[in-house]
Amino acid sequence: MVMFRLSEKIGDGSFGVVSRGEWTTSTGRVVQVAVKMLKQDVPSLPQMFEDFVKEVQAMHTLDHVHLIKYFIINKFVLSEN
């Protein structure tokens, strides 16, 4: 299971919101990350979801010391309870 702890919002765009977060690896190491969460309606809009997937694929072509090449596309609903 992938474990993320989210903190403040650092940006938003047409697909969703980007938040600062921490990712706990399977070895227990904590890594600072940015987590992009899709807006609730994006997965139900085929063209927007396809555009998002293309964005993720384009990110794979980038090479920078501060870019973590770890991507998860997962569909789930966050509750505010």
C-alpha cells in the first residue's frame, strides 16, 4: 500500500490540485513529494482524463535532479469526515 500524508496546497490547474506531501516508502523512509489530485469530475470526462494521462507520459521524458520519477494513477474518493 502506498502511504501519503498531504499538507498545504501549492498549486492548481485544469485537471486538479497539487499539494505538498510526504511519501513513506516500503522501507519506512519519508520523502518530500508533490501530489496531484484530480478534480472529482475529471475521471468521468474521457477527453480530460486522456489529456491527464498524456501529461503524465510527458513528465516521464523530463530529467531533472529535483524531479522524482514515480507516478501513480489511482482512482479513489477522499472523504472529509
